[in-house]
Amino acid sequence: MQSTTVVAFDQHAETVVAGVLVPGETVAAVHSLSSDLPTIGRFLASLQRRGAVQCCYEAGPCGFGLQRYLESRGMACDVIAPSLIPRRSGVRIKTDRRDARQLAVLYRAGALTAIRVPSALEEAVRDLLRAREDACEDLVRARHRLTKFLLRQDRRFTAASRPWGTKHREWLRAQRWPLLPLTQTFASYLRTVEEGEARIGAFDHDLREYLTTPPFAESVRRLRCFKGIGDLTALTIAAELGDARRFATAPQLMAFVGLVPSEHSSGGHRGRGAITKTGNAHLRRVLIEAAWHYRHYPSVGAPLLARQRGAPPAVVQRAWAAQHRLSRRYRRMVARGRPSSVAVTAVARELTGFVWAALTQ
């Protein structure tokens, strides 16, 4: 690295600042460029005539377009994890030029952590899954608005304990209002709910195509063997996680999804707190949702049996062992007086280890 020119980009939508640290120098020269990729390519080509060039930039809202463009032209480029960049607490001035210089110096010193760049298909499916997640949040808000409107008008559904079922929908369609503005308001809220449900149905239809598409097919086939991990949850884990073999041990994956306890220890004192919640929040969410299924005693129902059909026997056995261990752990923690949410978080952490083993061994 000492004999290689390091180019660190501070990337924005309209402009890019490049910090160029040539061999033998300790301060990077700064160049302002447009965000046009061919312009950046020509700039780096001029540097390559003098020797080897290694590039990096901080992950951000501009995505991986720059990294993929440079890799396609044979230029090495790393995308740096923003949360792991060392920061000096005493510095109170932040500019693009300073950021580019500092990034180049830290990259040459080996003090930065590069993230895994997903393939174009992996990123596209991941975006589709996240769009479905956004649609689910919109649907929850729409249902809340409709429910609160009905409550203000003293309309309460009491025919069944579970809302949004068949009886609830029949009751909604049977509502009549004495004033036109109330009729229009109710129709608007109900239409929003129905449109949200239709959006989610369309997402589910589109996503099922990728359950059997490489590189997700094998991971999905293994993950569906676990209780609480259905088709879309398995696809979410496969798309968000990528290749699980990049984690040498299960605790590394647990730390990646932020399910390990935070710790502040000094001297003879050892203090542990809540989970770190670092890393991939989407992956952590689906693992915790799956962990709630282990409140119940081990069992294999018809849906789980259908999902396990055709899977490797070793994975099926591991999933059955996970049911016994995780169900027992949940019951023991609750019996000791721990809140159910804390117990489920602990179960999710161990479930992450079983997932890692199923995908790597």
C-alpha cells in the first residue's frame, strides 16, 4: 500500500472531492470533480499512468454505482463502513476536503473496514424487499387512521376478537353515515387500506419468483427448515446477509446484526447493557420476529413439514435441535422473571448462530 497511490472520494449527488495520497507523502492533495462517472474514470486513468492506484469511498446514499463502474474498468475500489471510521473528538471542523484527506490517510494506514458490496441482483431484490416493508408500515398507519376515525364516531367492532378478518370487513362495508363528509372520509380511509393490501399482495407475487433464483435458492431452501422462517423471511435473510461464509464464527454474525450485549468494562468492573443494535437493522428485525415462534413447545406442523421437504437432512436435524434448545431457553428465562422481550432477544441471538451453521456447514 505504501507504493500505491491512494484515492479517497467524498461523494455527493452533484460533486465528488478526491483526496489523492501519492507514495512518500503524508498529506493528500485534493481535487474537486463532477459526479459524472466517465469524468472520474478519466481522472483515475491519468493517475494510473504514474503507477498503481487504489480507491475507496464512504458508503452513503449514492450507493455502489461508483464502485461497480471502477471495478468494471479494472480499478480496485473499497466501500468503507461509515460507523467504523475513527473520529477525533476534539475536531470541530468538518468539510468535504478534510474528509477526503482524512479518509486517504486512514485507508493507507489500514485503519478502515470495507463492507461487502452486493451484486446488482442482490441489491435489486433487497430493495424490493425493503419496499414491501415500507408498504407494510404504510398499511399499519392506514389501518390506524381508519380505526381512530371509527372510534371518534363511536363505531366499535365487537363481533369477533380478531380485527381485519372476514367478519370485520363485512362490518366495515355495512357502515352507513348520516352526513356526506363522513361518508367521504370513511370511503377515503377504507380505500387507502384496500390499496395498501393490494400493494403488499403484488409485492408477495413478485418476490416469489426469486425464491428459486440463484444466488438465493440454496439459502432459502435451508432457511425455510427453521420454525418461524417462512418464504419471505428466508429470502430477506438471504438478500440482506449475502454469503454467510464471510463470517468465520457465529458470534461474528451475531455482532453484525447487533444482537450481542453492549459492554463497558474497566479494571475490575464489568458492565453489560442492552444489545448494541449495530449493523443490519432489517436482518435483526426478521430474526427477532422469527424468534417469537419459539415461545411454544417443539412441534412440526404441516406448513413447516412442507417447507422442509427436499432440504438437506442435516439442516432439518439442526432445525429440530434449534426448536428444543431455543424453546427451553425461552421458558427458563421467563421462569426466572425476565421480560418476554428480553427472552426473545436472547433466543434471536442463538437462532442467528443456528442460521449461520445452516448456511456455512
